[in-house]
Amino acid sequence: MAENVEFFTAVVTCYPQDADHAPLLHDPVQARVARAVDVVEGDLILAAISLRGADYFNDQYTAHPRPYDPACQCGVCCHLTHEHGRVVVLSNGHPWSTCDPWRADDLVLIVPAARLPDRTAKE
């Protein structure tokens, strides 16, 4: 059973600079490592984390967690039906037309929603 973890401070030392990756839109000093199950509405998802390092996505995207439905017909959820343990969906239909399921204990690099600038605040 996985340990319950709090957000960890992450040091983002490099970021892919090739044409396939969009530039980071937020200061990476705000980045944290969290388990997928701990990602909440509005967190900015930057990369998947493993022992090999960070696998940055072509574009960062905002989390919109939803319950996992193994019978979902999106074409991606079906790939995790045989996973042992809990599965969570971090986004459904954005930025892709499919769900974004993760094993609950997988690590993800995020900028927590609480640390993102308030886009509704007036300067």
C-alpha cells in the first residue's frame, strides 16, 4: 500500500527545449510532486514523474478530475481496466477528446491551483 504523501518541493532543473514542447507558462519554482489521486480541480499538470525523470507533456493542462469508469468508451480508459489498485481520471475531454486516466499512486509534476495566479484579480 502506498504511503500518504504531501506535496513535495520539486526543483525543475531542465525542460525540453525542442519544438514538440510548449514553454512553461508558469514559474517552475511553484512546481510540486503529488500522487495522481491528490491532484485537484485547477492544478496545472506539467509532467509524469518516474525514477527515470520527468516526462513532460507537449502542453501543460489544467486538471479536471473525474471518477474512473472502466466501461468508458473513450478509447483510453480501457487500457487501465486490469490495473491493480485505484485509477483516477485527471481530465475528461480536455485537452484531448479522451479521458486522461492515471494509476492513483503515479507521481505527477503539478503547479497546485492554490499557487497559480488569480486570473480574475484586477491589477
